[in-house]
Amino acid sequence: MDQVKVLKPKRDGVVFKMGNAQSMKVLYPEMGAKHITLNFGEHPPGAEFRQHVHESSEDVIICISGSGVIRSGETRVPFGAGDIVYVPAGVVHGTINTGCEPLVMFSCLAPPDLRLYSGEKDRD
């Protein structure tokens, strides 16, 4: 990808699952992004994006609408529309939609963690 590109998550995204939540990778290495990935999630009430760790990647989650908790082990911290969640590399984390409407989020990882998309991180 050596030119400017406009992406639409619901049109251009590629589906992947974690726990019982379905997300879409929108910007990722297979399309030419070398240093960052961008994911889009629109999770229904009760959906959980399973806890996992990015050993070498920082994660930034931007909540567009809805509400939920970021879970890190047994710790749960609420967040909602307009909030930005920062997860340092090596920290366990996952999200749960605790609201009654879809939880809509974007997540950026730098550098990319390709094991997120392979299903390897979606195991106990």
C-alpha cells in the first residue's frame, strides 16, 4: 500500500473472532501496513472480547458509542463513548459490553500482533 487509501470498516474489514465477540481488521500487514493495525468492533450487549496479551504491542482502544468495561485479570474499569483506553505491551486485557446497546470501538496496535487474527490468542 504505497498510496493514500480511504477505508470503510464495514465494507473493507475482514472478520475475526475473540471469545463471543466479532471484530474486523481494517488496516493490517497483509494489505501493506507495516507498523500499525486498526481494528473495528461493534459488539452486542453481553459480548466479551476475550482477555489476551500483546507481548510487544501497545493497544489503544477508542470508544465511539456504547459502554463497557476493560478487564485486566480480575480488575474491571468502566469506559464509554468518547473514552480512550491505553494498554501497555505485556498487560492482559479484554473488553465486555456491559451496556444495553452495541459497544462500538476502534483499536490500534503498534507494532502489529498477527497472532490476534490467527485465533492463537483466543484460547484458555
